[in-house]
Amino acid sequence: MSIRKWLRENSFEYIDDTIAEVEAEFKTNGSKERRNWADVLCGGKDGSPITVAGREFPVLAAAQESRGKPVTPNAIRGEEHEPFPVARVTGRWPKRRKLSRVKTKRITTRKVSRAKHARAS
């Protein structure tokens, strides 16, 4: 389920309307900016509301819980019929595996020898 649909179903229509306004403004300005609205609804540092395009977005407790952030006192908790949508895993940007210590040691201590090429005269 999308975040915007969740907002509509859980009586946060005014937030969805604000998101629609901001996205329409981006489109009219020719901006291709994209936002992760779940992160915006989680709030900033210390749970402070985030302002996007001159509009301040409230902090939702469900969004903070979904993203693993501590719920702040100023977070709004509504009548939740359904849990907040979790982050989608697309596999588009896989996490890089860390090299083991043995492998990194082997790579850093390896001597690079260059073969000398004789020129034919």
C-alpha cells in the first residue's frame, strides 16, 4: 500500500492534500525532485517537523515506529486501522558486502610487480 493511500484511509486527508499541492508545485516549476514522504512524516532531528516547499508537515507516530525511530511527544497518533506501510525492498540498490579482514589484509599487502617489456629495436 502506498503512503498516500494509507493517509487517506486513516483520516489524514489534509496531509495527503498538502503532499499533492507540493508535488503539483514541483511539476509546474519543472522540477523533477522526488521525496520520500515517509521520512518527511517521521520528522527531523529530535522529531521536529520538516518543511518542504514552504509547507510544514506534521510528525506521525506511526511513521516513526515504521522507520525504527523513537516516537517523540509531538508526534500525532491517529486512529490507526492499518499499520503504516513499510519501506519497499526493490533490490535496485543492494547493500555492498564488507570484505573480510583476511581478504582486505591480503589485498593491501600484495606486492604489485610490473613486468618489464623489452623493446625490439
